[in-house]
Amino acid sequence: MSNSQAGESICYHFEITDRSKTTALLVGQSTGTDVNLSILEHNPNDTFTTIGISTNTGNQDEAVIALTEPGHYYWFMEVIDSDGSAFDFGATVVTNLDEHEFNDTVATSTILPDKQNTIVGNMDSINDVDYYQFTAVRGQNLSVVLTDDLSNEYFFEIYNSGWVPLPVNTYQSITGLQANQQINLRVTPNTSLPANPENNYTLTVASIVASFDHIISGESNVTRVPYSAQSDPYLTTQAYNELNWSVVLKDSTGAPIEGAVAIFRFIKDLADVENTLTNYEVVSDENGEISEQINLTFCNPNIPSVQHTEYSFGYKNVWGSDVEVGAWRLEIPTNKGFDENGNPDIIGVGGENVTTVTFGHICDQDLISSNPS
């Protein structure tokens, strides 16, 4: 554009056909030229909305970055001063966006809900910046980690009286927070490398799982095989046809956590672990709860029939029970990182000394005798 005059307004139209992020530029102004740049959106009712404005003083370059949905837009240029020299205006449009754009400023940060969050993002250009904000509603302990498979494509920072670098691919625990304290995080590209929108990073911002409640049981009417009849192994959990497992996952304040994970590892037959191990991985609901039922279906006894006594309603009942012995283990990732062996830090039921809890699937029970006691 050349031969502009002070006080003049200049307007040019452009169209966006895909959801995108547009960087509108006005550059190359001479020392005697000062032009402000705005981007206007043409609304369906023929009104106009200003979606960004740049008013740098003098002949400094102007730039407006905005999220642009499909539609019609305008460069709107207001000439403050001009010596008639030419200047350039244009736009770059990027369509390969992650779902969290537009979050290129603190004011437009992606607000993360009060739950365990896992976000997949990218850098759509070398000028992209992604801001995230999480509020520790109860002042609970948190962990954050940015995972980058290339390990050098992104920079990760947290705000603490200024932006403080955090190592990539390393869990960071954040403790000592006040109720409703805000955590601000920033991801930026490594400008020494070309931006590749096809490469993603993964950001995890999570309340640390500090404790849990659990119930693992069969039906309420199970006639149990007692320890006195079967002690090696003792059948800690017993069921006929249904095994129910439920947990409530809690943060450092004792409040439930939404979006946390529990893994129930169930071995139906200890004599054939490889073929009967099933892992159930479930995410907690808004109440921090997980409640699942496993239908046991077929049953293959794998120990000799157990004879045991039950006293009920004044009778001494002698039973013979055919049992399939299995086991279970409950694992809950804390999201604190890794232990000294390089494994994910977990809490749960089952550990180094007692790795699993023995389970008895009662295939069949025969009443051998029943006499008044």
C-alpha cells in the first residue's frame, strides 16, 4: 500500500474457510509513517466486531493474532501519519490447531477443571505460546509434568513471581498451596528448531491421590469357606457369580478426585495366570468413585473339595465346596512420578510382601449334613 494520507482509513477484505489462527501483520513503514491495524469480523447480521488491534507508536510493526472461525474478515488500517511511502500488510493462517487454542496470552489461558487433567497440544507456529491455569480449590497437593518424546522441542514454565523453567519429562510436586490458589503454566516452542504442528506434547495437571477407600466382595449371601477349613491359601475374598470392586480416590485434603485412575488386576485361576489375568482400568467420576462388577461365568475347581461347618439358625450345617482359587490386586497411580526403581508411584492393595489378595470362586456347594446344634 502506497500514497496513504494522514487521517485516512483503509479497509481490505479476506475470507477464512477453516477454523484457524490468523496472524495479521503490517510491516515496512518508513520513519514518517505510522499506521494502526485492526482485524474486524463481519457478523451474519452485517455488523462488525473488532477481534484484535495493534497500535504501536511510530513506524513499529503491527501484529494481531486471533482465533478465526470460518467467515469474512477485514484488515482495517488507520493512518496516523504518512509520507506516502509504501508499507506492507498481510496475514499468515494456520489451520493445524490443537483443541485448546486460542490460549496465546495469560488472559486467554485454557482453564483446567478441578480434576485430573491430561491435555494434548502442539505448536502451530514458532510464535505459538500455550497458557494453562488450574485452581487448587482446596489447597490440595498437585503434580504437573510436560511429556515431550523429542525432549527438546518445547519449554515448560510455571509462574512464581516471574516465569520459572521446569524440566520436561519430569514430574513436579506442588505443595503448600492455599485454598483457591491459582497455578499458571506456559508451554513455548524451542525457537532453535522449526515448528512442526504434527508433533504433540502431553501436559498432565493432577491432584495427587493421597488415600482411598475400597470394598472388594462377592455376593452378600455367600456361605464362606472359613480359615479353619482352608488356610493355605486362605480365601480372603469369596464369591459365587459376581465380584464387585469399588474405590473412592481422595486428594491430600481428603476430598474426592475426579478423573483419577484405579487398576484392578484380576487373576481368575492361580494355576493359569497367563491366560486368566485381566486388567480393569477405570477412571473415577465426579464423586471420586469407581464401582464395577465382574461376572465370573465358568468355574474350574483347582484345589481338592473343601469340607467346612456353618452354624445357622440353630443348625450345624456341613458343606462341601469346590473352589477355583484366584487372586486380585488394586493399583492406584498417585501421579507423583516414579519410585526408586523407576516404576510409576502407586498406592493400593497388594505390595512387595503380599503381592496379591487370594480370591475363592465357589463353583459348587453341596450340603453334606444338617443337624440341630
